[in-house]
Amino acid sequence: MTAAHRRFAATAVVSLVLVTAVGCGGGRAASTSPGPTAATGLPSSQPLPSGKAGSPPVPLPAPSGVDRQDPTAVSKAVITVQWTVDTTIDASQYQAELRSGPFLAPDYLAGLKSIPPVAAPGAQWSQWAQHRAYTTVTARAEHDDQPADSATLARRQWGIIVTPHGRDGWTGSPTTATVFVTMTRADTRSPWLVSAVNVSS
């Protein structure tokens, strides 16, 4: 899977919203998006604007408040941060992905930073932006064929619901997806870090 498959509006899948994934070796993996891709108006080699300083108006998991020895807690924190966006400060979901940096493995984060999006975030993002919307995330643990954790590798599966809320009182239709999170650590004393995020609509 490539970076082109991942962002908030990188494909024509109408079921959900984001995700980037970088494997342990630093390769990006998949994501889906909430709406059809819009024409960019930009040369294909030119990245989107970087967004503005700030954070969404909903509480986000902080590294100091998450049990870094618990892979379930770490994976839930990452997907919550990566899918919580604010169209008044974010140019696309990419900014939300970067906000999850403290929970990410170095290779994942480096890969994320090396491939900023060049496509406009799409029709659904444009609709959200018209309402100055931000999103909230509900995550439900799922366990289909989940392999057992080892000392240094853990995987978690989540069903997520992403709901946009406009500052003008509008609430958009929720979107859903299944998210697969892979985590690694150097040894049992080290914190879990997310090394890949993959999405199935």
C-alpha cells in the first residue's frame, strides 16, 4: 500500500477518514477516506499547506496520561489522535497524524514526515470546512483473529466512528472503519510504540 491510499480524502471510499501506516521497516501503508478526491489546483510535487498552530477543541490523549506499557491503551490513543481533526487549523488529516508523533515508532514518524500530502483533502473535507467542523472519535475494541502478544510485538483491532461537528450547530453523518494497529518495543521495560496503522472500510 502507498501513501496515496491513506489520507482523509485520498481515495473515493465514502466510509471513512484516514490513516497512514508505516511498517517497522519505514514503509507507508494504507488508509481510506471519507469522500471523493477533489481537484488539487496544485502541481503534483507541491505539498499542501502545513495548517495552523493549535489543537482541536476536544481533549486528546496525552503521553503522560496513557499507560505506555499497555498496548491497548497506546493503540487507542493513536487512533483517537489521528482521527480527531479540526478544519479551522488543519489543512488535511495529515496534521492530526503528526500530532500522534509522541506515540509513534521512529521509522513510522520519519516516513510520515517524508511524504506530506500533495492532493487536496476532498469533497467531504470541503463540506466540513464550510461548517468549521471538528471531529470526535468513538473506538470499540475488536478481536477478529488477533494474534497473541509477544514481549516486543502487539497488534490491536478497533472499530471507529468519526463524527464531524460544525461550529454553526451542524452535525454531519458519522463515518466508520476498522483500524489495525501494530506496536513494537525494544524490550519489556520500553514503552510500546505504534509502527503501523492500516484501515479497512
